[in-house]
Amino acid sequence: MGRQETITIHRDEYKTLIRLIVEKRLESGLGQREVARRVKLPQATLWTIEKGDRRLDALEFLNLSIAIGFNPGELLEEVKRLHPEVYSSEDV
């Protein structure tokens, strides 16, 4: 299976994104339950996202950034920086 055929949640750059979100949550001192309450998701859903078993959609990502207090653009730039093999060309 090539990179384009790999399911998003199994790609390294997606795993990096989720890891960075969890790090931001932990740095903020917020627990999963509080973040889930702020974004109006069941805590179990947030748990499955953080575990990598459920795909995070764009609006959920934006809502998490607001609830946790991080800049979503900066986080995506960090993913891009950490995966130059994926994001160094125009063929993304």
C-alpha cells in the first residue's frame, strides 16, 4: 500500500499531529474530561481520537485548539516541519 493509499490514521504525520495535540493538552493541565466537555464530545470519543483509533475532522481540530489554547496553524506547521519527506514538494 502506497502513502496515498494508507488510511489517514495510520500515517506517521497523523500520529504526530495527535501526539502534539495530546502534549498541548497535558501542558495546559487539562484532563480529557474537561476538554471533551468544552468541545461537546463524549470523553470516550476524545479518548479514541487521542489513542489514534478515530479520525479527527477539521472542525474538531479547530475546536480542540480553542479548548486547549493552541494555535492550530502553528501545530500544523510543526507537523510539516517534522515530516519534510511528505511536505517538501508540491505533490502532497
